[in-house]
Amino acid sequence: MVVVREAATLDVRFFLNGQKVQAQSDPNLDLMSFLRDQLRLTGTKNGCATGHCGACMVIVDGKATRACLVRMSKVKPDSKVETIEGLARGDELHTLQIIFIRYGALQCGYCIPGMIMSAKALLDEKPIRTEDEIKAFLTTNRNMCRCTGYVHIIKAIKAAGECMASGKMPEALGPEGMEIQSTQLRKDAIEIVTGKKQYAGDIVMENMLHGKVLWSEHPHAEILNVDASEALAMPGVAAVVTAWDIPGVNRAGVIEVNRDQPAIAGREQKARYIGDSVASLFAETPKLAEEALKRIKVQYRVLQPVFSPEEAARPDAPTVHEKGNLMHHSRIERGDVEEAFKQCAVVVEHDYHTPRIEHGFLEPESGVAYPTADGGVTILMGTQTVFDDRSQLAEILAVPEDKVRVIQVAQGGSFGGKEDPILQPHLALGALKTKRPVRIVMSREESLRVHVKRHAADMHIKTGADKDGHILALDFNVVLDTGAYVSLGYDILENFVVFAGGPYYIPHVRIDGKSWYTNNVLAGAMRGFGVNQVVFGLEQNVDEMARALKIDPFEFRLMNGLVPGKATVSDHVLEAGIPGINETIIAAREALRKVTIPAPSGPTKRIGIGVGSAVKNVGFGHDIPESAGTIVELDKDGYLTLKVSHHEYGQGALAGQVKLAVNELGIPVDRIRIIGPDTAQTLTTGPTTASRQTFLTGNATVVACQDLRNHLFARAAELMDEPPEKMQFRDDEIVELVSGKHIKLAALGDRFTFQHIYTPPRTAAMLPVGEPSHYGKPHFKSRMTHWAYAYGTQVAIVEVDIETGEVRVLKVIAAVDIGKLLNSKIVEGQIFGGVVQGVGFALKEEFIVKDGINLTDTLHKYKMPTANDTPEIIPVVVEVPHPFGPQGVKGFAEAPSLATGGAIANAIYDAVGARIYALPAKKDKVLAAIAELSQ
Ligand code: FES
Ligand code: FES
């Protein structure tokens, strides 16, 4: 029996996972907090605390119940509460848990305990369920997942029900879904399905304080004074941190040369959006921290704000930053665009708009920090960039970098949204000031308010093609609102410009992009990095040109596709042997031929088919220095440890590195251990972003493994007097296969450590604004702006209701070029997740900001796709090994999300003859577009 004594007013008594619980509780406390904070059962996750995400799902008296919505006063005496911790019997996992792992239904894992509990409630009632029933149940219970696209989850629940009905338990784990998992990664998966996985917000340290951050009340204001005296006088409040506590430089930002944001607003730094922090407070309990935070008084001098690029561009506009409001201008001019348009048989010209998009990761930002004996600090958090965090903190704290250690812990999704510094300065300063461990867990409301969004974009796109269907000219103009700080906006604008021509060869181009500072939430990295917006507009222009010329959409794309020998709009002539877009176009067309096109489901319904193609960079490119390192250590017992700085956030990063090592060394997965990003243990590497780390770290892993193998086999060859070519590792020895001779690793040494830092080929910067392309002129040289690209082509099949304007995506074929397949379940999971994010982008999602304030302040208001929105997704893996990639592999995690928006927009046109120029394509917009046809 568990007995908990707390100073509170209500006696609660219920059964928890079969055990009687008697405790005292605040009657207004919610069941989720009671389980997590009072009983330390952190398998029940907190994704929102407002009933909108399903991460806290438990079963109460047989019913799936969101624990955050249940007050303790409403928990009936003797009611039966089941949580994820009670599902397995000792080491014996529940059928659902086994099948979730086997079906690869887990990525970041943060939603998974809630999903499994919902599924259990559903299947306990009746185990045989259709996919539609499962989708409806998950949607009704608001079980959200941002990673998986729900596909593997739905299939896993269905299969688990069938097992439960037949009484046949699944066999032990693997191999399906676990095909490349080492023992350690399998253990991680088991921790996810049993709720034992510790994200930063789950970590509890002895003597730990709880922090809360105070955000700026105003989008543009000077901080004249922060008076925390009243808060500090409250018993249990340990410290308040403000900008005046910063011993070093009050400056932060993910890219060192562009660090333009305050670590904490105050002192010489003003607040430029309502997500700027002004102070943080550390107290004995989260509740006390929240209460005390309200007692901090901030004196502001409110400044005139700027809320749009148009306002920002006015000559008399208030300046967000001293350097002016134009954050960056990027331009490409090649050939004679006006003359080329005159040669065109068809010219298409439109304005397009895409809104701000929220990452929607299920785990809001959180972190833990503790002071170390040497006067430094260690930070544990789900970050995408431990080394950039370290360099910023060293500057802020005015300490050498070796006094700051940043360790990446489990991360509940990110999609680019966890690169920027938010909590790190507060955690570090809080731990150092209080000399105690501190933890900060952001609420969903704070998370939505503070972290970067995908840029809203206004694009004007004019394209022309000759009568045979060759695209001759492109005139592209984009204006971006980058918000308060640059974040990665500089590079994102350049991505807009470099990929404005899509995956097509276009000889004459004029592309102009401007990105403006405003006092809105900052925009930054999100899966796709500027390409999703371009694709939505450009692919509709392409579709319109093909239709006007009566050319099949696949043929039109193939005719213009970027293939070796052709130049991108930024003058990179693709090298021979490097794949282009056409393989994915052909693969998608083949897949479409095999698909049955559904008939409309009613008299007001129309079916449409649309195609979209896209290309995106792998790696930063643009002359930004990049490198990554791996350390490999083989011990005398034949166990290998890989140390990599490839951040895992559910995309299968570590599994990929393990697989590369397995392929290289032939050492079985169960002998391989992997250590992820930790500034004290792994090699300095930039962020895991831009689909770059599989390529960069992967190459480092491959070469480090080769060095290890070559060295040991050469030593063994000497000692055994046999050639090294036919040697292999086997358990704790090296065996020569022809002679059968073998030698113990212990005879060669105790431990063998090799490391390699991989640096990819140097890339070219963009030409400065005003310098036209030299393409076609004497002495022209290809400008390799990126060392690799990921390509994708998608076909969307939609049904549009002409009476309501509702669009349903029925099927999506997603052909993605990945270089070389490492793990089919992981690749499928990335494709499903990316496509469903693309469906949300096309039809539902819009993060609304008005006068600098985010009106989208709950997950309920932000319409992310639910299980019901998941179409049938047909993944088509295109394997063209990349010559520079590790074993031919390249990063592709962003590629599956790129083309979906354009393909859906084209499918809507195919269905009803109306074009959508601004996303999301909600009912009223589609209906208005249809109505316009008859005017
Ligand atoms: S935490 Fe309860 S529904 Fe999100
Ligand atoms: S696996 Fe579902 S939110 Fe990440």
C-alpha cells in the first residue's frame, strides 16, 4: 500500500494499478499533477494540462480519462485508476506495449503512454476494432501525436486487439520494428512504452528548486526596473534571476554570428516580443514559484511597436534593432527574365500566402541544471544543439566553456523548435545563484508564446514556359516577417531564394527575398526550412502551366527536372552520379498507376488528383563551415561504444548511427552501446538540423569504424601472419576466415579508441545582392551551394464537398529519395509523420498573432491533424546512393513534409477547378474559391 502524507485538506482513497492509495491532497489539484508530483509516476505525461493533447491519459473505472481534467475532489472513493506504470507485469510487457515497439509506433515517445492507455480502454471493451473505429476513438479522446502521422499507432492498436482476441500473445520482441535496435536502444523503446522514459520535466533531483519565468508584458519595451523584493520575502522563495545577474554578455542566438537576442531582457537590452524573458524565480514548489512570480514588479517604458513587414519597411518606422528593420535581403538574377517571358507560350502569375506554423511537439520545453564542484554548471535538457548551448552559456556566464556541460536528455519532439535558447540562461544562472539543482517546466501556453514559428510568407510567383513545356523564366518575390530576432531566419530567407525554382532547371530567373524584423513572435527553423512555403505556390504555377499546354503533370516535371548537368537557380550544376528529382517523379507516377482511385462518396463530392515535387538542402551549405565527429571505442570483450553528437528527438538518429557501425564492422547490434550529445563526452558538432547529421555524423562514424577495423586487422595480421582481407570481429576476438586462425582482442590491448571528424566539401556562398549570375558566360564555374539535396514527389488524392467546402485527403503517395535505406520502419515513420504535418499545413494549421499577441494560446485553438485526418499514405522509398554519403545514405527527415501542401492544392483544383492561394484551405476559403468560379 502506498501512503502519502502532504499538508492538504482532502483525504483521497482509490485503487491505483490494483494497489490501494490513501493520501491527502489539495482538492483542486488535478489527477495528473497528483500522479506526477505526489506519487512520482511520471509515465503520465503533461503535454498541455488543459485537456487538449491526451498525453496524460489514464483509465478511471474502465474509461479513458485525461488526468489533467480530473480534480482530486472528483476522484471517487475506491475508484480504480490505471496508469501506464501498471500495464506490464514485472518484465512481461502488455500486448499493446510489445506491438507498439514491433510496429515502430514510437518516435519521440512523449504521446505513447497516453496512446497506449487510450488503446487499452478501447480494446478492453472490445478487442476487434476497425481502423476507422480506432481513429475515431483517438480523436474523440484528443490523443495527439505530432511525430508518427498516427499510421503505425493505428496499425499497432488494431493488431494488438487481434492478439488479445485470439488469446495469442505476440512472441518476444523483434525483429520487425526492431531490426537495427541494439540492446540499449531496445531498452529505450521499452522505457517509452512503460512510461519510464525520463524527459527533463520528469527528472527530480534531491534538494531541487522549481523555476518559473516571467515574460515581457509588452511586445516592445525597455525594462527600467525589476523589483522582486516582495516575491523574495515569501518563505520558500530561494532566488530571482534578472538581466542584472548576468556576469558576462547579455546576448543569445542559435548562430554565433547572428546572436541578436538578450539572454534576459533588461539592463542594456529591451524586450522585442512578448516571449522575451524578464526574470525567473526559483522556489521550493512549482505552485509557490507560480504564486511568487506574480509579486515581481517590472517597470516598463513601452515603445512604439512594429507588427508587419509593411510597417517595418516604412522609412519612419520605429526600429526593432539598431541596425534597422531589414533583417536580410537576398537576390538572384540570371539571364534576361523579361525577354524570356516574351518567348513563353504560357505565363502564370499569382500571389500566395502561407501562415505562421507551430511545431506542435508534444513535450513543452523543460530543463534541469545543477552546480558542479568546480564552480561550473551542468544542464540536462531536450535540446537540438548542446554545443551551441554551451558556447552561449559560457559567454553569458563569463566562464570558460569547460565549466559548462550540456547533456541532451530524452526529447519529446522538436522539428526545429528546440534550437533556440529559451530556458538555458535561466537554468544556469538559477543553479549558480542558489547553489542547488533547479528545474523549469514550461506550460503549453508559455511554449506557444515563446518559441519560434515557421515563417509566414507572402510570395509573388511568375513563371513561363515555351510551347513544348520547357520552363524558361521565373520571377519570384518573397517577403517574410522574421519577428523579433534573427534566429535562423537569415539562412531560411536564403533557402527561400535558393529553392524558389523548386527541383527544376530554369535558365532565366529573378528572385528577390526580404525578411523584416517586427515585434511579433520570432520565426525560425521548422521542418522544411522555407521550402514548404515555396512548394505551395510554385507547384501550383507548374500545374497551371502544364494544364495550359495540355502536358501530363509528371511529363512536364520530368521535362524540367533538375538532373545531373543542369544548374539550380543558384548556379550549382549538379555533378554526374548525384541523383536528381526525376527518380522520385517516376516512382510516384508508377505508384499512382497501381492505386485505385476512389469514387466520390456522395453527389456533392468531387475527387481530385494533384502532384507536387520538391527539393531541399541536406546540410547548411552557403559556405557555412560544418563538421561532425564520432568516437568509437572497442573494449577487449568485443563491446563497441559509439559517442556521437547526433541529437535524438524521435527521428531514429541513434539507431541510424548504430546501423552504420554494424554495416562497417560486422559487430552485432547487441554488442553496441551509443552515447548521445554530451559536451563532456562527445565531439563538438553543430545542431541537429537541416537534415545534416545523418550525413555528417554518419560519415564520421563510418570513417572512425574503418580506422578501428583497419588498425586492429593490421595488428592481427602481423601476429597471425595472415592477410587482413578475410578477417572479422567475432565476440571477443578477431577471426581469419580462410585459415580459421583467431586472436583475442585482449592480446592486442585493453581498449581501442578512434575518432574521426568529418568535414564535407566546401560550399559556395550566395552571390551578393547586385551581382548577377555568371551562368553561360566565359569562365563560369559551378557554385556548389550545398553538398547534397533531398528530393521528393507526392501525389495527393482528395475529395472536396462542393456544398460545404470541406476537403478530405484520401490518399497520399510519397516518393522520397533517401540515398540508401537503413531501417524501413524508421523511414516509413518519417514519411508518415511528414505527410500528416503537410496535411495540417495545407488544410488546418494557422498560428495567429495580432498586435504582437498570440491569439493561438492553446493546442485546442491550433488545429493540428488528429488520427481522423490521417489519409492512406503510400510510402515509396527511392534509393539512389549518394556518392559522398555514409554508405550512400543521406538525411531526408524534412523531405516527406515538403511537397504535400502543393500536391493537395493541385488536387483541390483538379477536383473543383478552383485555386487556393492562401493556406490553410479551410472550408470557407474553398467554398469562396468555388463561388468565384461562377462570377
Ligand atoms: S496534459 Fe492532459 S490532455 Fe494534455
Ligand atoms: S511519438 Fe507521438 S508525439 Fe512524438
